Amino acid sequence: MTTPPCPPGSRLPWFVRPAARAWTCAPVPADVRAFHAGLPGYAPTPLVELPAIATQLGVGRAFVKDESTRMGLAAFKVLGASWAVHQVLSRHPAGAELLLVTASDGNHGRAVARMARLSGQRAHVVVPSGVHPVAIAAIAAEGARVTEVAGTYDDAVRRAAEVAREASAVLVQDTAWPGYEQVPGWIVEGYSTLFAEVDAQLAGAGAAGPGLVVVPAGVGSLAQAAVTHYRSHPGESAPALLSVEPESAAGVLASLAQGELVSVPTGATIMAGLNCGTPSMLAWPYLREGLDGALAVTDADSIAAAHELAGHGIPAGPCGAAALAGALAALTGEGAGARRAALAIGAETTVVLLSTEGAAANPVPDALG
């Protein structure tokens, strides 16, 4: 079953497809988490239980995966960047000098720059207009060259691909297009460690597997990783997977609603890391078949959610807070009964919210304006 982006009688743009829980796919390589465990500074990020949020959402238990401390970079992106850079370097002669190139709204670029520095390589990061100066400074502090283009994230990706044509340059991008799939695939594999940690942490808390996992979506690579993890174990109880985007850049939602990969124009949003108008070609089949739901939230929703999480001791940036904003939009308010039924959410459900970045990566304003 699918619903249009704005069902009659509801102002919430959303999509639902319960049949997704029956879809299956192949798992990621088994050695990814062991690789991460060997990196300097690696430790599982906290999975914080918040009973007050569970009450608000009308569910049994609610947990927030807090990525604000991920290896000192305040975002989950280093999991994918580290595995991809490892794979790239392993395919070049020892001692080869490479230029690692990427486009980024902030966190992915800093992660690639960090891995380049640790590997003795150079990095060049292209950023679109509107990236917070704090994020740009953090990338530059890793020793990377930063180029800002007057345009969107998609414009930055095109510019990075041009730079990567230089001799000894390698593109380490987290979105795919025809002819460029291998590196984005490695990045998605790297994100699998986050979900393996969640499994272990839920078990340690005496919680059953999640009934709902809420994932902020930019180009859709983290959502692809969520689908891969939770849809690669046939026979187990499969959770509902819900993606959340800014209303001004809801490419995943638009693609799901139209049943084909589409691009949407993007506007300004404080959720800079999600300000992507074109979903990854590599992610699209997984999103189309494996996501139960998708919706879009406003900047005001994200700001309110970030401040609420801060009150519980979780320093979420706007992108990380989008998960809570999306859960509140889906499970409460006008039309919530139909959405809860479609996602199979009940009073005993365990919900996991992925807070993908800390406020240090992308500061949260007090209010809009």
C-alpha cells in the first residue's frame, strides 16, 4: 500500500509501504566491525534510553543512538569514510600518494579529511553554499583543502567529480550514479557497524529488537545501511524503517511517492547534512523496497527536537534531531492513528532514533529568524 505525499485531510507529507517488512537482501561483509574496532579511538557510541520520549510517543521503550561522540568527529560519517578509504588504499601500491576528493555538507567531508590525514594522504573537500562556517572550519582543521561552490549539494558533487579527474586523485563520495557505485557501496558497508552496536546495546538493556527505527536521510546511504541490516535476516521479526528529510529537500519521499528515482529542487535548511535533492542511485532499490515509511519535517520541528534532546543530555545537531522530529510527526498529532497502524506501532513497541550528528558539528539556533 502507498499513500501520496499529502494524504487528504493531513498536512504531513508522508509515504507508507508496510510490505517492506517482507523484503530481504544480502548482508554486508562480516569483517567491517572488526576493522572499526581496530581503529584508534573507536568505541561504540551511547544508546540512551529516554522513558519520557517513550511516553510522548506512546510506545513501550525509546532509545536514542547518540553519534555526537563518534571517534571525536561528532557524527556517524567516519564509519563509512574509514572503511571506504581503507578499501581504496588497499587497491593502490603501498606508499602511493593520493588526493582523496569528496563533496559534502560537512560531516562526510570532515570524516574523509580525517582519514586522509591519518593515512598520510591529501584531501580536497567541495562544499555547497549554506554550509555552517563551523563545519567548514572543522574540515579545514583536518588539513584538507576546502572549495565552496555557489550552488547546491548536487552542484558540489559535480565539481568534486571534476576535481577527481586529476592525476592520483580518487573520489570518495557517498552517493552513486551510473559508473560510480563501488566506493559508495563501501561507505554503506561501513555504516553497518552502527546497527551492529545497536543490536548489542539493546540486548544489554534487556530490550527486544526494535519495532521502529527512525533514520535521517540525505542521499539515503544511511537509510540503505539500515535496510540492509534489518532486511538481511529472514525469519526474524523485522522492524518498521522510517526515513526523515527536510521539507525543502525531500528527494527520498518524492521518489517513493512517484515510484521512481527523481530529483527535487532544494532550498535553505538548518539540516544542512540532509539538504540533498537527488537520492543515491545505489541506495534507491533498497529504499524503494525496504523502507516502510518516509516523511518530511520543518526546520522548526528539528530545532524543537534538538532542544528537547539537549534537555535529556543529548547534544544533537539539526540532522540528528530530525529523527525525533520525524517520530513525533509520525506517531502523534493529526492522523497519527492511521500512521501508527500502517507502521504496526503499539503501546509496547521499542523505538530507536538515530541522532546522527552532535551540535558541535552543526550548531542549533535558539529559533528561526
